[in-house]
Amino acid sequence: MWKKIGDRESGKLRPNSFITRIRSNRASSLHLSNHKELVSSHRGSVNSLQVDLTEGRYLLSGAADASLAIYDIQRATDYEAGGLIAKHKPILVDKQHQNAHKYAISTAIWYPIDTGLFVTGSYDHHIKVWDTNTTQVVMDFKMPGKVYRTAMSSLATSHMLIAAATEDVQVRLCDMASGAFAHTLSGHRDGVMAVEWSTSSEWILMTGGCDGAIRFWDIRRAGCFSVLDQSHSQLGRRPPLADKSTTKVSTSKARAPPRKVGSGSSSKHSGNSKIIKQTKGSAKQRLHPGLLTSQDRATAHYGAVLGLKATEDGMYLLSAGSDSRLRLWDIQSGCNTLVHYEIVRLQSSKAIQLDVSQDSGVVFLPCMTSIKAFDMWSGKSKMTLQGHYENVNCCCYSSHDQELYTGGNDRQILIWSPLKQIPADVDECDRSTGQPLAADEDNWSD
Amino acid sequence: METSNNNPSTSRKRSRSEDNSAPESNQSHSLDNLIFSDTMVALQMMRAQFPRIDKVSVEPFILQSQLYSSVKDRTQVDRELESLRREKVLRVFKLNTGQDDHALMFMEDYLKQMKRAVKSMETKKQGVFEWFEVHVIHSKPEPCIGHQELLSLLSLGGKVKDEDISLLINAGLLTRQLIDSEMYWFAIPNIGSVLKGLTQGRKELLSLLNRKKYKEMMLAILEKKRLRLSPLDIRFHLRDLLGSGHLKTIQTPSGLVIRVVKN
């Protein structure tokens, strides 16, 4: 370690590779934290966790008993066991609020710009926007079905849309600026369980439905422009350059043109759809070219899509399905990269939240009662984190501290971090000074 | 380095740490001119070790979970299967015996099985089966096909009616999908009793191990057992359950032990 610091100082080791090496070392040695604990006061299973995107300081959790909690994960509230274990109590727990949700909260996300607002979605068909400091509901959207997931784009500079995935087949976009619905995206044939904004464009939304399809939407246009098909695959991280023999069989099925389409080809496709309708024998209306992909029945999974996560560079998408598969998709080519992650079983009734570490390419996936960490490119299982007593629903990785937060049906939120060295001479110091050892004297505030 | 013998009737299940690199050399295949990858060798070995069933004549098929337990790197298996599928060397079929079961069959074996099934069906209109073989099987390597596409591919052979598709379903070559009424799965005909044996054999093997005190058994003893309910041999089931993660192997000083994975 010291040698590496010396190398960095003398210029032998580049600072970026130094940082990546340390981060990946820490990320591959996660254990149940021996120096940090969250005191969870939820009385229902923890359904959603998110660390805020601006500072990485506050953890927001939503539970099945309609309670929310915010934890300050960098400053502990008190210390136990002679200052060795930092206990973090929630800053805000909300159950008896008059505007609180009535049923389970399925998703709680921070407003991506700052921690002054957060958005929660619940099985009581409502999406509420809360003001953190006053803990008041400032906006309320009523949905036609149970809300499974909400998402806001962290890249957005020109819109403040909340994408809502509900048990209804349409994905709705709620506008925070105006308090009304912006528009709806139709195309799925069953409820939508997972929704995720693209990490490379503020206009692109990815949704995964209970019908097993993953659709890509450009919200400025009608209809989705791409449906991921698990039989379209590429053998490797990126498709080979020279080999243009695509596996996309051009069929008489009407398919929306991939990506940006010129007006010429869209008229050709609408011509195709007319022909299809006539051979079917029933006189149907001509479909809008944007809705052509509602004919596309390609599935990404043999069951429902339970969770989606895009990598930070915007090039790959991970999707977890109830057929107990985790698939890695190349977003630009729309192909399955065929990386096989060794999973035996995934819970199939609830949406799960998976996470990817930023640099080291580690995927954290809740598998029943444990969390498995996989190497993203080879699919090998690096670690299995066993600690929860019941099924794990959500996990959130903070790349700032290399810590993993997981919440499960056992109402606990566990912290997994690289082990901290406990000084051997701790007992003598404690008795002599009588003060908590690890108390941080810089931890003061007006 | 390789200590297994080439004789199929006595070759034991390989331990998982060894790489399988001994091809079955006493078979005359038309596949000898293909490049041997690890997956290909495993496929051929398992095809040769497919148990002979007396009452039903079924061409050898391999389950995908068996491949996962024989070759270490699963991503490599998936990618090699994909390239073999694209080259039309083998076909992938989705089975209905539980979640995510896929059967792999070499193209010639499948065509033989298909011809056998078609011959046993006494119908007048045999033309539709030829069109199916020529136009659909050879051009569509995926395990499923949509209704419109099926009609358009079959009509390359001649005039197609809906009754022809019913003929194909009756012969066992196509199955409707439960989730989606417009899509069909390709299926292996006349395989029903073997699949029933597969599910029952799995249950029997798992219950055999679950009844033990520590839910484990030595591999040497387990291999000699015979399953009552399944016509497939125990090695077939062992490979399948190891690949799907229900069982695991543990190296002990007295040999390999098979244990049930608890979760």
C-alpha cells in the first residue's frame, strides 16, 4: 500500500489506476460491517433503498408498512461497545403523517438534483412528492394501478419527469413542474415492473414488463424504438466490426425501425402494417408508425422482468427476470451478450433492485436470502453475502465509501463494508480515558 | 493428464475439476470435420452416453444444465452453443418440464426423430411436413416462431391452410405457447414419456438424498443406484441437477460426495 502511494507520488502509477485498484480491492472484500450499523425502525419489509446522488450521505428507505426513513450514513448518532460500533438512527420516520401512504411503499427515490425533495410510490396507487425539511407532501399523483417503480433521470436538464411503472400496461410520465401527467407510453402487454432512465441521454427511458419484454422509449416520440429480444445475441462485449451478417431475421412482422428513422422508411413500414392487417382478415385501422412495436412480441426473459440497471457509461444494461436469469445487454446493438451469471433462483413475485459498482464491474444481485456479487464480464460469482434472515429485496452500492446497503423482508437494513482494523489495545484506552474511542472530535455542527 | 477411458459403458462421471478433452473416437460421425471446442466435446460425449430406452426409441438429446456441469465456464458454453446454433449444427428446444429447461439435439438426430414421428402418423397430406423441414427448420434456428412467420415460410412450399398447422401440432413438432397465443415453440416429437421420466427421476433423486441424515451421499455409491420411475440413468439426472444448482459436489479424502444445496 505504501509502496503504491510512493509510486503514485513519483509518477510510476497513474492516479486513476491507483484509485481504481484500491476501490476494486475494497469492493471485492465486503463483509457484514463490523463498525457500522443502521437501527431500522421499520415494521414491514424494506422495499427500496437509495443513497442520494449529490453527496452520497443520506440513505432513503421505503418499507411495506408505509414508513419511510432517512439515515445519515456518514455521521453516526451514537457509538456502542466502547466506540467501536457506530449506530445510525433514522433522521426521519414517517408513519402517522396525515398524508402518508396507506399501503406498502414500493419505491422511494431522491430528487436527483438535491436532497430537498424525494418521491415515493406505493401500492395505494399514489405517487407522492415530499419536501424533506418540512416532511410535507407537496404533490400527489393518482395512478390507475399499484405503483411498482418510479424513476427520475439524473441527467435531465430540461425536464422534471417522474416515470411511473405500475400494474397498468401503460407507463406514465408525471411532470413535477406542472403537477400533471405529461404523456403515457403504450406498448407493453402486461404490467410494468421495472423502469430506468438511460445514463447517456435524458430522453431515453427503459422499461421492463411482466410480459418479459424490455422496451426502449424516446419520450419525445410516440412508441418505443427498440424491443430487446433474447434470441438476438452477440458473442462478446461488442459486436464484431467486420461481420455484418446480423441475426435479425427480417420477417413480415412489422417492426419499428431501430433508432432514428427517416421519413422514407417509416412509410414503408406503415405499408407493411397495412398488408399484415389485411391478411389477418379483420379490418383494423392503420397503426401510427410509432405504435408499430406494439406488434413486436419479442421477450427478453421467459418470465417477468424484475429489475433493470444501466451501467454508468450508458453502454450496457443488466436485466433480472423471474426465469432466474440475469442478462447483460449491449444497448447500442440491442443484443444479448450471453454472459451467464450462476443463479439458482430469484424471487419472482416482487421487483428487486440490483446495483452495479462503478469501476470494478461488480454486479450485486439479491438472490433469495443472500446477495451475490458477480464479475460483470465473465459471470463468475465473486462473493455470496449471507446475513439476512429472509428474502432480500433491494441493494444499493455506494461507490464513494465502497459500502453496500441491503434491505429485506426481515425489516433490517444491513451494511456490508470492507473490514476495518480494530486496534488491539482498545480495552486499556477505554478504561483510562472513559470516553468513546472512535468519537470523532471533528464531528460538530452549529 | 486425462485419465478417463473411452469405453462409453464404463466411463464414470468426470469430476468437475478435470477438463473434458477426450473425444469419443469410436463413433463414425459426420461431425468429425468440425473444430472441437470444449462444449462440442462435451456434447458429443453426452450424446454417446445417452441411455438406451427399450420401449421408446428416442434419439439422444442433451439438457443444457448437463453442459453447465461438465464445462467450467458457463459464459463460454452459452457463446459456443450460440455459434453452433447459428451454424445449424444443433437445435435448441425449450422444454416444459420446469423453469428454463432447454434440450439440445444435433440436427441429424432431430431430422431422424421427425421422420420417425411423421411416418407413424397416417395422414394423406405429408407434403406439409416436407415444407416444414425444408423451409422452416433449415431457416429458423430459434426455438420459437410466430404464427405469421410460420405461415409465410410454409407457403414457400405450397398453399397452406390452418389445418396443416394442426397437423404439425398433432405430430408433436410444434406446441402453442401458454403466455402468447401467436407464438409456437418447436418441440421434439414422441418425447413425452421421456420427459415424464425426467421430472419424476429428478424428484426421486432429490428425495433420495433429502431423506439421508446429512442430505449427502458418496458419488461412488450413488452411481450404482437405479431409479424406479425414470428410464434415464442416474448419471443423466446427476449431471442435470448439478448443472441447475440443486446439488453440489464436495471433494473429500474418500472421494466425491454429492450434497443437496439448501436455500
